[in-house]
Amino acid sequence: MTNLAIAASGLRKSYRDKTGEKVVLDGIDLAVPEGTIFSLLGPNGAGKTTTVQILSTLIAPDAGDVQVAGHDLARNPDDVRGAIGVTGQCSAVDKLLTGRENLLLMANLKHLPKAEGKRKADELLERFDLVEAAGKPASTYSGGMQRRLDLAMTLVGDPRLIFLDEPTTGLDPRSRRAMWQIVRELVATGVTIFLTTQYLEEADQLADHIALLDQGRLIAQGTANELKRLIPGGHVTLRFTDEAPLKNALDVLGQGFLDTSDDARLTLQVPNDGSVAALRGLLAQLEAARIEPAELSVHTPDLDDVFLTLTGQRNDQKQETV
Ligand SMILES: Nc1ncnc2c1ncn2[C@@H]1O[C@H](COP(=O)(O)OP(=O)(O)O)[C@@H](O)[C@H]1O
Ligand SMILES: [Mg+2]
């Protein structure tokens, strides 16, 4: 049997506020094999950061049995802390310090001897393509460079298990790809990565196992391919030139995802397996209501469709759900 870097069962967490009790994690089970990339995928507010905070000992769960890196989270949190590294959603980089100074500070916090700290800092600067920028204040770094520095700081202590909370949110495509490459190189050295993301493509690209988190529950788990097989088919995108027929179409079809985020994108996505019969049925419904889309395109299933089908919503912040 493979060893598990993380084994959690029945993980629960609620917060109390004026409106009463808010359940954030509603009984979650996780099994992350050592040396793999596990992705917790979910929209904003799903509970990803809360999960990372619990697994990395930053906050206590209300219930659940959790083993992290072979240690019991409740009984031996210090052992857990010693074995893991966390790159949080909010950067740990001190922007007034240079890249090298940030790394040396971290080495100091980890009680590395001075010479070793310096060696480690240089090695990480090299590895993360930050040699040229090493002497400049981190405030002058691009978003991608700051993320790389943040991750480099996490690696100072040579953790065997690394939590990356939305490591590429807000990065441009090139920086995102650079980060993916770094993650792949890390896992090739045998570390385990627990990665949260809002991007289906990211989970698809990187993860050995994906768990879909929605409103505090895991609604599906498996490899990207297993998840894609969960759903019968892809979707059809209908494009309109005006908002009125778009909304009519949504009423008539009774399901779908409306995207009016941008005037150029008056589109409606409807689950559909793309077969001639299913397309004919869809067009007949539209025609009966005298709705004529400007354009229709058929999409084979991807992880987006898993989300669309399982939650009735697209996992994309920019878009507005109805
Ligand atoms: N300290 C807190 N007090 C009250 N509610 C919280 C707290 N932390 C998180 N939440 C709520 O828990 C939910 C999940 O948050 P979070 O784990 O940050 O989601 P994600 O990282 O997936 O976006 C959100 O609705 C958030 O408002
Ligand atoms: Mg978060």
C-alpha cells in the first residue's frame, strides 16, 4: 500500500457570526498518496483555504481525524509543522526586503547555520530564476516573481509536503506556466503537493488526483479522466447579439450558464452531449420560442462540464450565474 501524506476523515469546520452558524467544511475525507500532486478544486468561498489552514495546523477543526506527514494533527502539531511547507494565498514575502534577504530571513527562522542559509538562498535564487533580481527589493518584482520568491521561501526548510494555496491566481498565462513547471519539478524530487485552485485547466494539467469542493462538501473525486467520465457529455455554447433573446433562451431551456460579463460574450452554455438528436431537440425548443442564436458551437466534455453538471454553475469568477 502506498503511504499517505495526508489522511483526513470527517473534517468539519463552522464559523459563528451574527447570522448564526456557517458551515464551511461539512465532513470531508481526503487521502493524498506520498509523492503525488493533489488538487482541491473549487470556486471562491468553497472552503479551500480553510482546509489548507486546518491541514497545516493554523486553525483547529471542529471534528475529524487527520494524519499529516505521518503525524496526528491534533496530538503532534509540532511534528506536522516540522514536515510541511505552506505557501499561502496571501504572500509571506516582505516587500521592503530584497529577494535574497527574504530567503536569509527564512533560513534564520528555520535555524539554519549562517553558511548553510546563504548556500540555500543562492541555490533557490538560481532555481527560481531570481539571481538577477536577488538584490532588488521585492516590491519591484512582478507578480510571477513574487510568487516564485514566496515558494522559494517555503522550500528553505526542505519540506516533504507542500501546501500551495491558489499559487497562480492572478498570474498571466506565461507566469502560470512557469509556476506549473516548478510544481512538476518539485514533485519529481519526491515531495507531495497539495494544491488548491479555481482553475480547472490547472488541476487538469498538474494533478494526479482532483477533489471538487463546493460549499464545504466534496462533490466528486478522482483523476481528471475519471471526473470527465462522470458526465455524459459536453455542452453547447449559444451566442447572441442581444441580451433579451439570451435571457429568453435561458427561460425556454430551463438550464444553462449565462455569460454577460462582456458585451462581446453574450453566450449561454447548455449541457448537451452534442449528438444529432440532442442538438435537434435543443434547436426545436429554440425555434418553437422563435429564438435564433447568432452562433452555436459544440464542446466535448472537459472539467468545466463536470462543474457545470454537478453544481449547475460554472467555476469561473468572472462570470455571473443566474
Ligand atoms: N475566520 C472566519 N470567520 C468567518 N467565516 C470565515 C472565516 N474564514 C473563512 N470564512 C468563510 O468560510 C468560507 C470558505 O472560505 P475559504 O476557506 O477562504 O474559501 P476559499 O479559499 O475556497 O475561497 C467563506 O464563506 C468564508 O467567508
Ligand atoms: Mg482561498
